[in-house]
Amino acid sequence: MKIAIQTGLGELSEILKAKGFEVVPFRQGGNDVKITILNDIDEVYEEIDPVTFMGEEGEEMVLLDAGKLSQAEIIAYVEKYMQ
């Protein structure tokens, strides 16, 4: 399972890679992305909570809003949901 990260979150990307997670650019991860981390929420996602579950059961993806969460909070969520 992969973590997709939006451009501009390089430091967070490097931290997650150092922790052993597979990190890919946003919209380039294919079908097995488990977590997506966005910083600049566009109109499609503007009404979401900082932590949102999208998709069907068994194929859910977690969407994290880096604009509303600290790096420490994001890392904690990633570690929780990537188990």
C-alpha cells in the first residue's frame, strides 16, 4: 500500500520514506493508495474534514488535509492507518 503526497510536502515525504513507507506523487500512485495527503485543497475537497475516509469498505482511502493538521498529527495518522 502506498501513500500519495501532493507536491510541496517534500519534508513530510522524506520523513515518511525514512520511516519505511512507500510514498508516491499525488495522482500517480495507481489503485493501491491507502492514504492521500493534500496541502492545497481544491473545490472538490474543500468541505472535507482534516481526516476523511473515501471509497467502499475494503477499498477505503484516507485523505489527510496537511493544511489543517501538523506534521506530527499526520505521521500519527499514517502510522495508525497503514498497519
